[in-house]
Amino acid sequence: MEETSVPRAQWLRGVLDMCLLALMAQAPVYGYEMTVRLGEAGLDVADGSIYPALARLRKRGLVEVERRAGDSGPARTYYRPSEAGSQLLRSWSHDWSGFTASVGSIVTPVTHKESEH
């Protein structure tokens, strides 16, 4: 196993709910589409991780669901943040910005120093 993949996977588990809510906040979205969009953003997430996270968000009242007929297949379940989910996303986004700035202030000087050698 590549050493760099372990921290990235752990980080993603920690922010998956926030990422899912952020995707939903852009427009109602169904599960597989979230997997694709996360992948396009460089975040490899298996369907097996998405659906339990969506169920957890739904159980907490953070998402609302709507069944829509599919164009060429079965109906799809679309997700969007509830009012509580939108409020939590705003809070998490604020916290995330501060957290990444704090981590960056520690890590960036080290990486710049290493690149100078």
C-alpha cells in the first residue's frame, strides 16, 4: 500500500458528510452522481461509502429526499440539504476554512523548506 493513500482516505472519511452536503447545496443530486462528481474533484469515494453516509445524514434530519422518475430506468432518489443541513454546512465550511488555514500555516513552511534543498 502506498504510504500517501492512508492519510488521504482518513481525511476524506472525516469530511465526506461536508462534501456531500456541499454537492447537494449546488443542486439536488442522486447518489451515483455524487460519486462521479467527487471523483472528478480528485476524491475517490466508493458507492459503498456514499450510501451509508447519505443514510446517516438523512437520519439526522440534515437532508431531504425526492424520488424522481428516471429517463431510461428506475426512479432515482435525489438529495438536497434540509434547512438544518444548510445551516450545518455553513458552520462546517467556516470551521473548515479556519482548520485548513491553521494546518497550512504549519505544513507550508516545511514543504517550502524541503523544496529549497
